Amino acid sequence: MALGTVRTNAEAAAMRIAIEYAESLGDVFRVRSREGGVRIVDFSPVVTLETGEADAFNRVIAKIHGNVIWVPDTTIAGVRTPCGTCFFHVVTMAGGIEADRAFDDVNVLLEGGWVPWYQNLPGARRGVLGQSTFGVFLQAGYKADLPDPAPDTLGVPDASEEAPGSALFRLKADLALTRPIALVEFGRSGLAFLGRATGWLDLANGAAYHRVEAGLRLKLGEGESLDFVYQDGSGAPNFNPGEQFSASLVITF
């Protein structure tokens, strides 16, 4: 959970709240061993909430996300075991909704993707590669045709080319740091770099959108930090252009 201030496109100071939640659903977790490797299937709910005052970027994303993972095996001392230093593939599946903070724009989406798992390769473990992840995804769905919002709920308008009551068809690419890159460390505190870039190609309308985030994290203690973040583009579902700067207290439970 992040709570702080943001300077918006209109050069106004506003409040910003962001929450990210994910928890594994143990009863649908499956591991199957077979000749040539191990297959792992897991699903979990994922909820992202970002809101604020004035024209601050905002979004609500709620979905069930799953992975199918094929881990190659190796033989150690005559025993076949999953390979902990091998490259392998992850196929992702997801279904859910995207909406703005007032639910004036609601998208229902299904998503499938591919994520290469290279973090455990011997040459990547201690470098930036070991702290990054990359994936490509295909999204398809429908944008609900809802009544026009009241003037006081407009917030940041929908800037996408996706018309209400139409089908959605996008190609998405995502490059992110799985954990901050440490710049300075002193005891339980430190300073680290945050980064993420996501791009969407709207195949139905011939448009392109992006969301880029970069910043610094000042770690205050276990589970507490201050984040100073620059953001360009709001991302789904409104795909607003522009930039904003935020300073937030982040607490991880």
C-alpha cells in the first residue's frame, strides 16, 4: 500500500493511493512430475488499485492470474530432480476487468502470454538480469457501453481509441524489475532504483499506448520505504498521455 502526494498534468498537487494485492490459491496449485521435467500450474487473485484527486492517473484492475510452468530436469547423484539453473518457459493466463476509479469505463479481458524464465541462469543471478522479468501477452475482450458519467466523476478522461460497446484486441509487452536494484546500503536501510515499462499495441484501432515508471526507493526498515517516482502515461484502461511525479510512504504487509 502506497499513500502520498502527486503533482499532476495540470501542475496541481493531489493525494495518491495505490494498493497491490496478490495471494496464492493453494487448492488449485498442482505439481506433476514426468519424464523430461516438472509441470507446475498455479492461480492467484491479483488486484491493483490506483486513485487520487484532481487529474491524477487512476485505475482498478482485478483478475485471476495463472501460470503453467515447465521446469526441465537434471540428474544429480543418479537422482532425477528439477533443474535450478536452467532456462525454462512460463505460459500465463488471466481473466478479469479493467476500470477507472469511478467505473465509468469498464473493460472485460482475457489474456494469454509467454514469460521466459532466465533469472536462475548462472550468469544472471547477481546482475540486473536476475532482478528483471519480461513478457509478451495477447489481450482480447469487450469494452462495456455504460451511461455517460456525471460531470463530477469524469476525472481523467478516456484517451484510448477503444470505443464503448466494441471488441478489444491488444498486444502487450512488459519489462520490469522484480525487485529494486540496490544503489546504497547501510544496515537495514538503503537506497534503490525502481523501474517498469509497459507498452500496448491496439490491434483493433491501430493505436499504441505506454506506461513508464522510474524512481528511487529509500528503505526505512523492514516493510517500510519512501518511494519517489516519475511516471509517463497512465496505462490501462484510460491510456492517458502526460506525466506525473509522486512521493509516497509504502508499507508491505
